[in-house]
Amino acid sequence: MTAERKLPACPVETTLLMISDKWKVLILRDLLNGTMRFSELRRSIGSISQKVLTANLRQMERDGLVHREVYPEVPPRVEYSLTDTGRTLRTVIDAMKDWGTWYKAEQTAEQAA
């Protein structure tokens, strides 16, 4: 993480600072399945622009969540993966998935009633 970025005193705020953007959560979700190239990530996420994906990946790399590996090939090959720190967010993403599944089921049940 960059030295100029001061972290909030509250741990919940710190977590939100790292992953509160919609795209960051989706990037984490996809990279939890393994290493991906930029085009694979973009295709997997869907409606994200190249500019927004690049900006989010750079910020996540600065924050120590994502590792960027550049291979000296022609054409250049770049792969993204989660760092050990990034992988610790699996429980957070899994909890979001579980809650979303529960909420959708609740809403479906209410609409059927």
C-alpha cells in the first residue's frame, strides 16, 4: 500500500476503503478463482470499460490486493492474481454471496406469497 494513503481508525471503514467500489468486489470475485489475463477479467465482469478496469486493478495493486505479472513475450502477456492479502478477502466475498443468495430467495418467496 502507498505511504501517502492514511487508513481510517475504524476497521470497517478500512475494509470499505479497499473494496467498496462495485468493480473491485467483482474483480476479487473473479480472481478468487485463479489467475486471469486482462481480457478474461473484462469479459468475465461484463460491462466494465477498459479504462475503469485498468484504474481499479492499479489501485488494488497499490493496496497490495492484486499482483500483476508481465511476461517478456511478443506480444506482451500480463496476468493478474490475488496476493496473500487479497485472498484473505475470500470470507468477505463468500459472506456477500451467501447473503445475496438468501436475500434473493426471501424476495422470491415474498413475491410468490
